[in-house]
Amino acid sequence: MPRFRVLGLLLAAALGLAACGEGDGGTPAGSAAAPPADAGPRRVERPVAYADGDTALEGHLAYDAARAGPLPVVFVVHEWWGLGGHAKERARRLADLGYAAFCVDMYGKGRLTDEFESAKAWSGEIYADLKGLGVRRLEAGRRALIEAARADGLELAADRAAAIGFCFGGTLVLEWAWSGADLRAVVCFHGNPRPPAPEEAAGVKAAVLVCHGAADPLVTPEAIQELRDGLRATSVDFTFVEYAGARHSFTSPEADTRGFDAVGYHPAADRRSWEHMRALLAERLGG
């Protein structure tokens, strides 16, 4: 039976914060304790070059080298503008929580834009083949992280992995889950996802959290109803949360500079959705 846990996750977030403590960002359950206070965090960030066939890609790795491994893994998938500051900032925050965070490059090295038409063209290449090209690029990111961790001497808990994504990336991480990927949790922030087909749902391993802006004009009410009804008809462990007054791209401060009325930063929705994500990751990656 599907487990629809909107109120439950709100409670879990509160309990998770009480257990972890907000002052130090918390430590994922089951991972190594934080280092002594005099050691301090030693966040490592670096680009990671890799490829998908003939396409050169460049991801971004972030982790706290002061934490003893193995570290659970969180993949971060960017908005449709490309791999830029928003995704990297989220990776830093995840690193501070004790995860090895890897930003996947879905477009190709250097493909970052503020131009609507460029973003539309690049994302269109992926949208045209989500199950093929889309999932393949995500799995290329997984392999790149493993190789980068080996080069850094970083010990990963590779069997404790999750993925989060924003807008375009939110849609993609759910497609990754629907493919049966070895992920324990997937979080979609202001995406435009579809429900899994029955044959896909049977293979989903991840618990799913969908964070949606209730005032998002880019995702129709019919699409949201289809998603919720479709998920209810499956055994997927899912949670759907709406944030009042939030438009598309509600987690991105840059949304207010885009010049589109349909998008906008919503600080409360950003903060609350992040805490909901934290609770799910602590639950699913903890052991």
C-alpha cells in the first residue's frame, strides 16, 4: 500500500532537528561522529572531469575531510540553466551535514547560461530521451564520483546514496528513481515530474519526496493531480508537500533576477523544504 506521509514528514523533520541539533548542521544517523571542536571542518571542493561517450562533462565534488568515512552520498542535479552556483551551494551545505555531495553535469562542460533559448535547447536534448540519455548521464555521474573519491582517498558508503534535484533536475532525479536506480531517497524540488508506470513502480528502491510550490504556474493542477493519483496507485514510499505562495524555482535566490513572473524565490518554502529533505536523508541514509 502507498504511504502518503505529508504530516508525518513534518513531524520527522522536527524530531530530526531535535536529535541532530541545529547549531552544527547535524550528523547523518549511523555515520561517524563529528570531529573534535578543535579540529574543525575541512571542506574540500573541486571540479571533477569525466565523460559520457564523446561528451566532456565537469561535475563538482564537496565533502568534509575532517569527518571519518565512510560518508553517505548525495547526488545534486542542477536547474535547466546548467551546473552553476545554486547546485554547488547546495552541495556545500550537504558536505557540512556530513555527506559526500556530487553535482552531476547533465549538459557538458561549460554549458551554463542565463539565456532562455539556450537552456531550452540543452534541456530539450535530455527531455527527448529521459530514460536513455537522461539516466545514462546520471549514472555517469555516479561512476565519476566513485573515481574521484578513490583519487582523493575518500571512503564512501556507496550503498547509502540519495539524489536531489531542482526544476529540470527535480524531474530527472525522479526519472532516475523510476529506472530502478540504487538510491535510498530522492527529493524533487519544484520539478514537473510524472508518476511511474506500474512496471516501473515495482522496481523503485527510493523513498520519494516531492516539494512543490502551491502557486507554481508552470506545473498545471492536472499534472499534479496525475502525479499524486499515479503514486497512490503504487507501492512507492512517497511524500508530497505543497508550500503556500511559492512559485517555480522557490529555492533559488537567482529566480528573482530572471525576469519571469512564473519564478521567484520564497525563503520560507526554501527553508522548510530543506528541513524536510534533511529529515528524509537522515532516515534513509542513516544505516
